[in-house]
Amino acid sequence: MSPSPKEEAAALTEQLLRWSRAYFAKDEPLVPDEDYDAAMRRLQALETEHRDLRLSTSPTQRVGSAPLASFESVTHRRPMLSLDNAFSPDDLSDFHRRVSERLKANDIDYCCEPKLDGVAVSIVYEKGELALAATRGDGSTGENITANIRTVRNVPLILKGQGIPPYLEVRGEVVIPKDAFNKMNARASAMGERVFINPRNAAAGSLRQLDSRITARRPLSFTSYSVGVVEGDLPDCHDETLRRLSDWGLPVSDYMKTVNGLEACEAYYESIALRREALPFDIDGVVFKVNSFAQQERLGFVSRAPRWAIARKFPAQEVSTQLLGVDFQVGRTGAITPVARLDPVFVGGVTVSNATLHNADEIERLGVCIGDRVVVRRAGDVIPQIVSVVQHECVLEGSTRDAIVFPDACPECGSDVDRQDGGAVVRCVGGMSCNAQLKAVIRHFASRKAMDIEGLGDKLIDQLVDGELVANVADLFYLDAESLSELERMGGKSSENLIKAIEQSKATTLPRLIYALGIREVGEAMARALASHFLALEDVMAAPVEILEEVDDVGPIVAKHINAFFSERRNQEVIAALIAAEVNWPVASTNFGDGPLAGAIWVVTGKLESMGRDRAEQRLRALGAKTTGSVSAKTTTVLAGSGAGSKRKKAETLGIEIIDESEWLALMEELE
């Protein structure tokens, strides 16, 4: 028997309140946003159909939940309301129709911005000085987080400029950029500390620290998106107001754009959706606001949201499904990674049937078993990850919960396994004798940013290894077209093209070669740092751990990995074979750093139109400059291409010179 509308509404209300308390008060989301949004939409529909079910205590009449008792409460002078959501083009069209009908006009300007996936905050400036900061809380009452907001590097403590109102409430979002989040988690993992599930949770947890010194160590970033109570004069539209905030030193979105009409809104949404994964921060949609404040005032509010704004959400990046089983994959360093087999589910625009479980510690932290209903997140990863178990809904009817057990031997080659990093990581000890590791090593070696061997794809690598034509990366340079032509899908022309690509790859650079070797935890930036510091491969190979630690960004753990790699006899033999095969690179000048840019430290960020960033960095280094992958107080200049995000903002905060591509090209023409 189906529940009555009253019973269904009561059940939805209790469920939404429970989810909301966990999400807002404890930073422990029990379900993905898609499930929460679906339940909220259903309750709204019931209350629309049955007006007597709409109570003042309903989740549809509130935003979030009550603030934490451990913080001083702050009452917002003007409520911080949430936005209604649009999940389809039709929803956005309906919003535009309602706005047009109420304003009796169709020629409407909308201010468009990416919807940051972070924590909403209010910051009050009195006479230009930061006086108060609070979380949104339940919309009416939030938490006083002034001490914590003061630690956010891009939040000005004092505004600068003309015409600053005596009382100015700025509203915006606090996030942790993707790169900063990954680095923070990597450091935490290396030190055996807790890692965060996603940037949004990390930002929320950081702002709720009672000790602001902890918050100060978190890479938080703030972006203004509106104003609240203002005692003074501001422009008469939304976009100009944000530009005025920017003039006073407050950060605003680099992607803000004002458009006219519904079609332009849809075009902006599609353009941001295409760039979503390349953005420096997580977003979950696009916000559209009627630009004119006079029109906003005429449109007014409903109980929990303004009529003049809406959030067009992207397809869900978190959904729930059932964990059917676990397979174990072996990577190029021997790490055995558990990969979940899932009941296929549509998430983030694709159908997902596999998700990473990372390692034994992650499985223990999640408390996950085969048969559980789990939350899957996809944020640009090739293989999505499981982020939580759906509590109280662990087992579907007819299924069982079975523990996830790591293998006692390598699932690929049968070699023994070794538990490292406190038991969190299980590694095959077979090395290159393990075909799975060998294939992964070759894929990395041939990749675009390494030796860049065009045409050497996964299926061909599988044939080369399985057919025992290649036993290490150096063997690639001893292949011949005749042997290759006998492989499946490899005719004479394809074989000749691959041999030509392999031959062309012999002329490389020292940083590319070091990166291509696949040393554990040595990425592109660290490979460049090693090459710049030692100048010669033999010096890198001979360096003891304590000397390696003198290189920028090389810590004790990575230094041990580098030293261990070059101390291994088989690796020495492979390098000797590469050199014998005439793999070569320019010999660095002993006068490294000479030139018109000697002593300068440059960072290249964003997309360049005239060339790739690698080529731009090569030109800078040829003029004596040093290039790094991160902005610091030592950085002298930042070359910022289109879409430059967190690095540009950090440079602005530190007062570092920033030039665009046209200025840089003019400088190159002058110096080269």
C-alpha cells in the first residue's frame, strides 16, 4: 500500500533533515547531491500539490541547518538564501519565461558565473577594514569564523581605493583549488595523516577549526559573488558591483560574463561545461542572475530563494550504486590497486562500471564490503573513486556483504607481495619480470610528456610484451620493421612509421629522459629540477640521498626513491642500453644560468596560443631563467595564458610581476 501524501512528506522531511545535519554540521555527507536534490524536489512537489503540508519547519523553507555550538552565533542582517536549481534546458527556459512574464520584457541581461563547489561565507567590512566573517549556517544564523577568514591569503584585511561604503557585506565562496588539494593530500598521506575526500569537505572542515593556526596551513581561496547589506553607494547592476569589489582588492571570478537572453545563457553553460575539468577549482554548475538590481527588486523572493537567480546544475558527479566485486590491478611501481566492479551507473556525463578504492587503508576508512551500496564520485578521473558507503542501505535484497581481501601473491605474475607504507600499499616484488609492471613502465616511457613515441599504443605494447619482443624500455630501440609487421594490425607501413617514431624519439632532453624512466614520485617538475641542479645524468645517478635532498622540492622520501632506482643494477643496465642505442640529449652548459634572464625564476601557467608551455619554458631556460611549477615568494615573473587560475591569483597576492602572452612574445623577440 502506497503511503499517503502526508506520510510521504513526513518521511522526506525527516530524511532531509538528517542528511542536512550530517552535511552542514558534521561535514559527513550521507548521500550524493543527486539523491538529496531528488528528495528535495519530491517534497517541493508534494507541498505544491497539497498546500496544507507546507510547514514552517519544512526543509524547503530553510537553508542548511543550525550552526555548530562551539562557535559564536551570528545573525545575518539579511538572510543568506540558497538558489533554486535547473537540471535541464527546459528548467532554465521556464525560469527565463517566469522572469520575462513578471518583468513584462524579453530583453533581459543575465550575469553568468561558474557555481563554485565550496562553502558560502559572509565577510563584513567596516570603514574598509575586515570586521566580521560568518558561515551561511541556516540562512538566518551562521557561525563566527572571523579569525579563520583572516588567515585566507586572498581575503584583504583592508580594502583599498575610492568610494568604499562605510558598511559593506561581501558574500562569496571559500574553496580549495584542485592542485593545492592534491598536494595537501599527498603531504598528509606521506606523513601518515588523514586525507580529505574532496576539496569541498576540506574547505568546510578547515573553516570550522577552532584553532585558526590550523586553518592558516590550509590552501583556502575566496571568490566574491554578491553583496549583502551595504550602507553606501554601489553601481546599479550586479556585474559592475563585482568589478567595483575587484577594484577594492576583493577577488571575483575570472569567468564572469554578462549575456543577453536565454540562448546566450545556454551557450555560456555549454562553454563552461566543456572547460569544467580544466578549471583550477571544482564547480557543480553555472549561476545565472538578472543583472539589473532594479529588476531584481521587482522580481523579489520566494520563501527560500530569489526569483531573479537560478543555478543550472551539471550532470551529477556523485551517485550511489552497488559494489559487485573487486579486482586487483598492478601498476608500474608494483603497487596493487583494488578496483571496484560496480552495477553500471551514469555519473559525470558517462556510464561508470569501475571505480578505484586506492589501497587497504582507504578500504578500512570507508568500512566498505562487497555488496554495499556506495557513493561514486567522478571529477575528471579516468577511473572514478568510491567516496563513502550509503549508511543504513548497505545491502540490496538478495545480496551479502563480503570482506575485501588483498591477494597473497601478485595477481599478474604470481610473485610475492610486500606490504609497504605501514601496510596501506601492497606491492608486487617481481619488478620487470612482472608483465603488468613492464607494460605500465613502457606506456609511461612512450607517453607524450616523456619520450613521445607516437603510435605505440596499449594494444601494441601488450603484444610486444606478451610476445617477448620487449623485456625493458631499451629494447624498443632495437625493434625492426620486419618483426613488427608480423604482429596483429601491424602492416608494413604501420611498422615503418613506428620505427621512424622510435628513431625520432632518440633526440630528447635530460628532463624528459629522467621523467620517462618512471622513478617513483618523480614528475615533470621534479625531473626538470634534477636536470637543472646536476646538469648531467651520471651526476644524478651517482648522487647520495643527502645531496639529492638539496634539490628544490626533493624531500627525504623522494630522495630515497631516486637513489634506490639508480642503485639498482637492472636499471643501470637499461640506461646503458639506451645510451648504446644512441638516445641523446643536449649537454647542459656548465655556465647554466648565463644569459639576459640569469637569476630570474619564471612560472608559466594557463593556455598559450602561440606554443605549448613546454616550449615556452625551454625558451626561457635558454635565456638563463629558471622555470618552476609553483609560485612562491622567490618567483620573479609569471607568464599567464588564458584560463590561468590559482597560480595567477597567488602571484597577485604576493605582488609578483605578471605578463600576458603578447608581452612575453615581445620580450622574447627583444632578448633572443
